[in-house]
Amino acid sequence: MKRVMLSLPEEMVILIEKERKDRYLETIPETVRVILSDYLRNKINKK
């Protein structure tokens, strides 16, 4: 697995924190992984 540093605007951090709480996830990185996974899965299924 490769680690990546990421800078996010404050508005996006607020939205990710909300999503983290809604999904009962522990951390921001975990939340980003779940969101990306959902997005990529949906993108592949639409093809």
C-alpha cells in the first residue's frame, strides 16, 4: 500500500467529518478510502 499526503480545503474537511460521523467510521483517512471505493465501484458498474 502506498501512502499519500493530501491537502483539503476547510469546507471539504467539514463535509468529510460529517460523512465520517454518518457512517460511524474512526478516521478521516478511512472515510476517504470508503468514499473513493464507493465512487470507483459505481463508476465501473456504470460502464
